[in-house]
Amino acid sequence: MGIAVWLVSGGLAVILARIIPAGRPPSPAAEIVTALVAALVAGLIATALDFGGWAESDWRARLFAFFVAAAALGVLRIARNGLWKKV
């Protein structure tokens, strides 16, 4: 149950990120993969920090996975548009 919640949180981050047009790639494949991998890694970190787990759903793990996935999408868009050099 916990892994499914992490992946749903990553999917929600993708859906919300697709609403914002700034820096959005034409194909959502890279954003989907980035968000799901980031949410999975965040879920594993949440398990190591002892909130949530593989089989149990915790609201802190959900929020952590969502915010990490959203941050990863922001970094992806910044890197894709070459804004690292301008900042």
C-alpha cells in the first residue's frame, strides 16, 4: 500500500506540473519518469526515517513523496531550459 501511495503522489505532482506551461516539454514522458522515480526514492527515504513504510500509508510519507517529486520536476524544467547558467 505504501509504494502505491508514493507513486500516486508522484503522479499527482506530474498532473499539477502539466497545468503550468512555463518550461513544459511537449512530451510528458520525461516528467512522468522523473516524478515517479523521485517519489519512489522519497518513499524509501521516508521508510528509512521511520514514517510510512512498504505496506503502511502515512500522511507524512505522502507529502514527502509529493514535494520531492515536485522539486525534481522543477529541477528538470530548469535544466531542460538551460536556466542553470542564468541563475
